[in-house]
Amino acid sequence: MYRVLIADDEPIECQGLEMMMRNYFEDVEILPSVYNGVDLIRSVTENKPDIAIVDINMPGLNGLEALEILKLKSLSVKMIINTAYSDFALIQKAIVLGACDYILKPTDQEKFCQTIKRVCQMIDQEKEADQKTKVSTEMIDQMKEIIEEEMMSSIILGTPSEKSFLLYLKNEKMVYRGSVFVTAVMTEKRDHIRLKKIEQIIRAELKKFCRFQIRRYQNVLYLHFLAGNQMTEENYREWMENLLQVLNKKIFEQEETQMRFGVSRWKYEFEKLGEALRESKIAVSQSAKPVIFYEKGNAVSRQTIFQEEFVEEIVSKLLDNEMDEIYRKLKKKLEQILRGNWNRENIQMEMISFLMDVYKKLHDKNELDMFCQFSYQDILKKMQECQKEEEMMTQAVQIIRQFQRKIKKEEKHTSYEEKAILYMEQNYMKDISLDEVAEYAGISSFYLSRLLKQKNNSTFVEMLTDIRIREAILMLRQKDVRIKDIGERVGYLNPTYFYKVFKKNTGMTVGEMKEYFDTL
């Protein structure tokens, strides 16, 4: 059914057009005709016809002037100009103002019917396209909801699905740069039906402000807020405080109740979202305040065992080939560690950190052969194989002996492999490739790959990864560095990939290692 409006200052013309419409088109509803531009605007605004047949020359407000006003109102009506003028300039202006077709007076019946049919087909095609768009949008929205629900459920149930999370990020065309979890509970008796209404209020309100995910589970709402242009690690506490207060105000206005919100700490890795959920639950249970931020419990602050002066002393003894003295000093340090409040993982971490410092000192002094590379993963594995703390100390001495064997004995011509490693050491922060490094060294990529494997028993990617992870750990030990900047600074432009590589090579997430160093 098509709703049709006729506008002409001649009533007889209106009657003639109405008669033709009724005679040749069954599926039309003819609205009361109007006789001037003012009434045309009013009728189109109120009745919203599908088609309006408009005379250009009407008293007061003419057809073109009315068309211009209707264009500003952005009303979806198909305008057909009905005019005695065959002036192309007038017709062209009408088309510019939104008219889709025209008919000339006196009206030719056949041409009139062809025009109306053509416009009706245009309306049908647009409705079909709109319906397809609507269906497509609904399907996308449903898919988003399914992905969101699966990901949130996996976190709540303790089996985080990284696949769902990555799919969510892909669909949203966003890069993950951190997030916080929020647990929301009702301040009054928990009511499943009421909580569902509150969820709808929160969804509608949050769409105005940020990227988020939400899941209702066992009369509790869990919300996941993702970093964006507005919310960052630096301002999330203030931002969340303001946002959650706005939510509480809206909830009270519509449901006459309020919620309590527990907010986790900032997290950078998907693997830490389960921990974020637990933190938000702990926070909301600790206070009756509307918004409660999780504060880590009394962490024991430790004094670093291997001070910089000690590392410098060990390096000096190593260069003087005093291995017995090194062993004695490390044994004394171990006795000091065992008297303190250190667990096995902490001792392991301190040993690796100490060895890294020794390597770095030797490397900075240009004392090491280029083929002496620090592989965190290899040293971690060796430390994990130790059954007792004394074995860790012995293993540390053995690794230092390996450093000693790699100390340069004399200056010699730099080899292809050494040129390649030097280039990696100096350019690890860039997106470098095997071909690029081989070109710098002056050999083919195939030959360089074989040389690296023969000399260092490592592939190009493994050596570059060792360098990047080593530098990332050194940055994490700095108090003023931000986690989100580290990946990019060591050559990983994709934060998610950096977090994954770091966890694989160190056994810890970036956040866990940063947290460890921050307590020292």
C-alpha cells in the first residue's frame, strides 16, 4: 500500500489526478489534497506519505520553496513535480531539491502511469534494501552478543577463551590496550527480574560512553570495560568513579534502587582477566560504598639482594678470572637469602635477574663475544630444574662460567654472524627481518640462517626474541615505565602478540613481572 498526497492550487487538477490514481492503481491510499506550499509541508510532516505529486506554481509558498524546506527536514517522501512549465532549469532545480521525477501538464495518462509505476518500484527497492540491511545488522548484533556471552562466560567459569576474545576484537576493529573488570550487585535483596531491567539500563547508558561487555550470572552483573580514547590506565579510577555514579543515578531514577560496584586493577593481558574478575568480587564485598576499588593486600616489600655494587664486583672478579671468589660471594648471598622471607619462585627470579645484570654489564663493557646471548627461557628452564636453593646458586656459577668462556680474548676481524648479531642488538626495536639483517651483513639470508644455527644453535627469530625479551625485562625493572609502551619499544607493534610471546618465554605475564619488580 502506497500513501499518496497531491498538492495543486487547482482543485480540478487534484480531482483529475486522484481519479487516475484510483482507476489505474489499486494498492494506493489517497490522502486529502492540499492547495498551497504551507499545507503541503504540514501534511507531509504529519501524514508521512510515500509519494507527493507537487505543482511548482502555487500561491504563497510555491512548490520549489516547499521542496527546499522539506529537504531540510530530511523526510523520506518521493516527490513528483507536476508542472505546465517545460523549462529544464526549473525541473533541474526541483531534482536538486529532492524531486525524483516529473510530469508535464496537461497530464498524459500513459506517461503518468509509467511515472507512478517507476516511483513505486523505486520505493519497493529501497524498502527491500532497508530490510536486508536491517536483517544483516540484526545478525551482526546477534553474533556480537554470542561472542561476548561466550567470552564473558569463559572468564566467569574460570576457563578464559582467548579465541572468543580475539574474535571480539577483530569484529570491533580494535587493538586491546588494557581493561578493568567490575562486579555489580544490588544493595537490596537480589531480584532476578529487577536485575535484568537494571542490565538493560546499564547497556543503554554505557553505549553512549565506552566499549564494554556485560554478563548477568547468578544474580550478579559482571562488566568488562576496555581501554579507549576516554578511559586509559592513567585516568581509569577517576573515569570509572564518575561513570558508575552516573549509572547509579539512572538506575535509581528508573528502578528506585542502587548498585554497589567493585572495580579491579588495570590489566594488560587476556590471561589476567580471571584475576581481574576475582579482584572486582573481593572489592565489592569489602565495603558498602557505591564504588570500591580493589587495593592489593599488604605485600611484603623486599630489599633487592643483588645490589648494583655487588653485580659490579662480580663482573670485576670475572674479568680477573677469580671464579673461586665469585663462588664464595654467591654462597654468602645465598645464606642471606635463606634467612629472609623468600619463597622458591622469588629466589629463582632474583637469581635470573642477577645473571641478567651480570650479562648486561659485560655486554655494555663490550667484553663479550657476540655469540654470547642471554636467553631468559633457557636460564629459566635450568633454574626450574634445580631441586634446592643451593643448586640454583651452583647453576648460577656455571652460567657465569659460560659468560667467562665467551669473554673476548683478542680483537679480530668481525665475521658475518657477528655483524648480523650486532645489527639485531642495535635495531631490535624495529620491525627487522632476516633478509634485512643478511643484507647488512653482506651475505644471503639462507647462508646467514645456517651460520646462526651452527654458531649459536638458534634461529634468527629465536635470537631476536631473546634480545627483545631481555630488553623488555630490563624496562620492566624501571619504576616509571608503563607496561603498554614496552611492547612497542622492543619491536612488537601488536600488544596482544607481545603479551603472548613474553608469557611463553618467561613463564610470567608482563603484569606479573612488573608487579614483582615494583615490590622491590
